[in-house]
Amino acid sequence: KDGLDKNTVVFFWSDHGRGLPRAKRWVYDSGIHIPLIIRWPGVIEPDTICNDLISSFDLGPTVLSIAGVEVPSYMQGQPFLGEQKAEPREYVFAHRDRMDETYDMIRSVRDKRFKYIRNFQPEKSHAQNIIYMDLMPTMQEWRRLAAEGKLEGSQKFFFRETKPVEELYDTQADSHEINNLADDPEYLDVLERMRKALDDWM
């Protein structure tokens, strides 16, 4: 009744979901690609789609930019709306370290097409036990099928004893990030570019 809906920016985004395999707490797109919907009457046209790479770190600086507050230089993110809107970024980064009682060390970088993952503890299986994750019915069923030898093809990847040191995926051709291109000579230039981007970020 007060008309505040005409002068309010609404952000809608999500958590990374429940403890599904390769989703929450993983650096695959199934774990880091979350929904983001923004309503800004008079500024963002309804049904507009933006394909910029956005990080959750960007939400704070973006709200400050919209509110006309100077974004402090120490903030990691960059505004993607408002007067201080930054140039679209080339890469977004993600990491995996401690998941409750379980430890790993994974870093990743993604551009609009490729995802590069570096496993710093390749001796650890993807399928380490995590109490929270193992409470999920999906994980329980997957472990049961693995124990009974009933998994085929890519269904078995999660249960390998080790991880590759490097993973590279063409997310346009392989949206589930199954076909690791890190050892494919055709993608050496992409691999080296993504390696450097990750090293520079770290």
C-alpha cells in the first residue's frame, strides 16, 4: 500500500542444496551454480537474462553500489549493478577444504566455457565418508549399489580410490563434468591458461 515495492530491490538466491553427491560442498557446477533472481523496478526489465559470471562474494559490494555507498577496496567481490558496476569478470573461483569431520583440498577456476580443478590431495577418494552426506538417502543408495558392484561407467567415478591431480571440463559440451580433458593434447592451451588463472588467484 505504501508503494515500497516500486522502490525496493529484491534479491533471491539459494543455498547450495542438500548433501547430494557432487553437489553441495563440491566445486563442480552441480555444487556452485546457484539461482539468482533480482527484481529492480524501473532499472532491470522483467525477463532480462544476464550471462555474466557472478560470485556470491559479489552480493555485498553490489548492494553497497546500489545504495550509493563506496565499496571498500578490501572486499573480495565486485559490484555487478549500480553506479560502481565493474567490468564483467573473466573467471570465478571455488574451493573445497573441510567438510565437517572430513578434510580435502581442492581449488577450481571457471570461465564461461571451461572448468579447471586441481586436487591437492589426489590420494583421497571423492567418496570419503562424511556423516552429514551419508545420512542422505541418495548417498546411501549410491554406496549400496557401489558395494554390490552394480554401478556402470561414469556412475563409478565417484568411488575411485584416488582423484586425478587435474581435471578440465568443457561445460558446454559436458554439463555434468564427466569427460576429463586434462590429458588431451587438443586442450593444452586451455589447460595452461586455466592453470595460470588459478595460480594467480591463489
